[in-house]
Amino acid sequence: MPEIGFARWGIGMIDGRQVRQRFQGLMALAAQVAVALLFQTAMAAAQEPYFTTDSLNTGLPARPGTVDLSTPMSTVESFLHHARQSDFAAAAQALDLTDIDVGDQAARGARLAEQLFVVMDRKVVIPWDSLSDRPDGWLAGPSDTDATGRARRSIRLDLLDLGDHGVPLRVNRVKPGDAPPVWLFSRQSVDNVPALFARYGPTRLEQSLPAWARNRAFWGMYLWEVLFVPLMLAAAVALAVAVHGIVSRAGRHATSRWSRSLVRAMKWPATLAATTVFVGYSTRNVLVVSGVVDSIVSPLVVIGYVAAATLAVVLVIDEIFDRISATNPNDLAEPENIHLRNIATTVSAARKFVIVIALLLGSGIVLSSANTFQSLGLSLLASAGALTIILGFAAREVLGNILASVQIALNRSARIGDQLIFEGHFCTVERIHFTYVQLLIWNGNRFVVPVSYFVKDAFENWSIEDVRMIRPIVLTLAQTADTEALRKVFLQIIETEDGEDTGPLDKADVRVVGHDVFGQKVRFELPTANPATGWDIECKMRERLIEEARRIEEDTGRRMLPETDRRHLPDT
């Protein structure tokens, strides 16, 4: 019995230790959870989802019940509603007037609310999709986007150009003392309202318009805009035609070749720049267009400036390249001009690099300016991923040819002025463009060949390294022909010919390469030093050999040319 009791006691001791170990584990887990909660609480306290202030707009009268500042959306809606009713005293409740003396807040707040309404009505396209209707500003969406998936205390409505820099228009969540937090137009945005109004407010010309012209028409535009924009576009077209004509006449009357080239290069950039300046000045200083029209005009103005500058750089450099390199393919094809062919091909490659870099820089400037015109710019950026996939798939051949043209320019497998055989035709490389190579055929016609052909397929280039070659002339002679006599004549002709087109003599030879019932096949191996004249020399040599064969036949009575009697032909 004592042994049994002792055993029971031992088992009980083991169970007790297990209980204590589990209890200690639970305590450790609870401590970790408590530390994590304390850490999260500390982090939340370190960055509360609102800004704190001791007092807020104490100089304004009591807030009307129609003004709801509990959410970002309700704040903007309340402001616009009361501003459209010309109740700017109530609209001022949506402004953070902390930087204004308490005694001036009522008067200045109403005036600032009116000015802000004018600025927003003209230049701001409100991003309603990013305005939450929750007090914490939470907006559902992907967690990797700053505007969604978290509580917010500041939301940017737009970024407005203030001349030398851009200023954001924001609504902030502010907690005054122990009162609940509210959403207001930020104090920094309120401070910038006078400057924004001076820039985007109605001009003197607009203020002088009759009242009916300042009424709303459609799509949020004023009636004067419906009349002004078409007239402005017509004037812009007339200005473009005038500038183009003036620059063209200036180019024709230029005295030097360089000045004519530069004026010719600046013809289209100057036209585009003048038109862009006119449209930009008209919509910013003559009559300031509203946000709907501005969301289209502003991106086009930026694109116009960038396009004019890019086009000017590309065309001017293009003219410079044309002046420093030879462009006549016939002159470049001369064997002694191999260095000119290298220079022309290098210049062609440099021209492509300049164009590509200019386009990339211009595109980067336009896209980086998208924050100035969010309505269109950000929509373009938002669809950039899908557009990239679609355009990349559709333009894969074009992009491949562009890369192939760069590869050709680097490895110089086909240089400008090189002479080659393409599909059985003797051609000269006339131009190497981005996507195709222009070949000049000997008869004056042109072949337009994709650049990728010269990268993935084999072709015969007669101008790489040593341009000397052997041109075979195969004649069919009679079975009894005196081949040795004709060999002597052939070598004598080469020796007396101009050495610039034929030679050297030690490369010439005459071989009997075959025979049949028609006669023996004799190959005369003609060395030529110039691919451009090789064909002519070959034809002349063939003609002279046939004449010499007839002369030998007449002098010796030994048949040199094959019989043409049908009796000697084989049965078919």
C-alpha cells in the first residue's frame, strides 16, 4: 500500500510540473501580446490620424447645421454648395483660418472662401473618387497605393501652378482641443488662395464681358468659353501658317549654306512653338479658361513646348550631321572612300541615338508634368500599363527593326555606300533608317528592306575590307577551239587595260571547267578592283573575247565557236 501511494504521489508530481510549464508559457505569450499592443498604441499615439490645435476658427460665427465637416467629401460638398449660393460666410467654415487674427477671420474668411471658389471653379477638377465619406478618410483599394487602404489625415485635391513652383490644394483633418476632429481646407492652402486668385481669377477683359456671356453653358463651361475657344483655335492656325511662311521666306533669302540649313531646320519647331505660346498666353492671361477646358489645354500646351524643343534639337543636329558627312552613295561606293563609309554609317547611328534620347527625354518631361494636369495626365499614367502591353505587342516588329538598325550601325555589316548583292540584284546602300534599309539598284530603282533582314539573314557584301574580286566569264567554245590562243589574248587585254579597274595580272587565269555536246566550257577569271565598274568591265571583256574568237577562227580556219546546225543537237 505505501508503494502504491508513493507511485501515485510521483505521478502527481509529474503532472504538476507540466501544468506549471504550460502556465509559464501562457504568461510569456500574454506578455508578448501586451508588449505588441503597447507598441502599436505608442505608434498610434505618435502619429494620430489628425492634426491637433488648441483652437480653431474662433472668430467665425457658430457653424450652421447645413455645414458638414465630418468627412473629406462632406467638407468639399458643403463648401461648394454654400459658395454656389453665394453664402461665403458659411463656406468659410470649411477653411482653416488659424493664420488669420481672430478679429479678421469673419470678414477675411468670407473673402478667401469666394476667391477659393473661383479658383476651384476654374482650375480644379475635383477627384471625387479619392474623397472618402468616412471620418477617418479611409478609402478602400490596393494597399500599395498611398491614397487607399489606410486612415488619412491629409488629402491632396490638386496641384496648382503658381509660376515658379506648384502648390497643393489640400483638406486636412484637424482636432481642436477636446472637440471632435473636422476636415478643413489646410491652412497652407488658405494662405496661397490670394496668390492663386491673382493668377487664375477673371482678367479685366473677362470682367468687361456682358453678364450673359458669363453664364454657364454646358459641361461646366461658361458661355464665353464656347465662343472664345473656337476663335482662339482659328487664330492659332492662322498664326501657324503665318510663322511657317515667314520662316520659309527667311530661309530662301539666307546668304550662307549654314544659315539656310538652320532656318530650314527651325521652320516647324518655330511654328509649333509660336502656336503653343499663343494658346498658352490666351488661356492664362487673356481669358482664363475653366477647369474642364484647362484639363485639355494645359497638357497640350506642355506637350507643345516639349515637342517644339525636341523637334528643334533633332532637326538642328540632323542638319549638322548632313554637313559633316558625305551622303551621296555613288561617291561613298568608291573603294578609296572606305573611311567615308564608316563615318557616314557612324553619323547615321549617332543620329538615331540623338532622336531616341530626345524622344525619351521629351516623353519623360511630359509624364513628369502630369501632376500639373491630373485629370488627363494621371488617367494616361493609370492606363500606361495596359497601353504598354498592347503597344509593345503591336510594335514588336518595329522595335526589333530599330534595335537591328543600331546593331548594323555598330557592327557595320552594311554601311552607307556599301555595294552588295540582294536577291540577285547589284545594289548600293543608300540610307539606313530606323526600320528599313533603302537600297539603290543599278537600274535606278529602290529596294526597301526591313533592317532585321540584314541581321538574321545572310547577304553578299562586296565592299567590306578588300573590294577586289574575281569575276568569272564562262564561254562555250567549240570542241576544237584553240584555248591557248584565247588565253594569251585574254591576258594581253588585261595587261593593256587601265589598272584602276582590272588587275592584278597574277590573279587572272583561264580554265576549262567542263564540256558537253555543244562544246567546252571555258572560264575566264577576270580580276577587278572596283565593284562599281566590275560589271561593265566584265561585259566589255566578254564582247572582246567573242570578237577575238571570231578573228582567230577567220585567220586560222580552226573553229572557235560551237556549231549551231540543228543536226549536231541531241535528240529530245
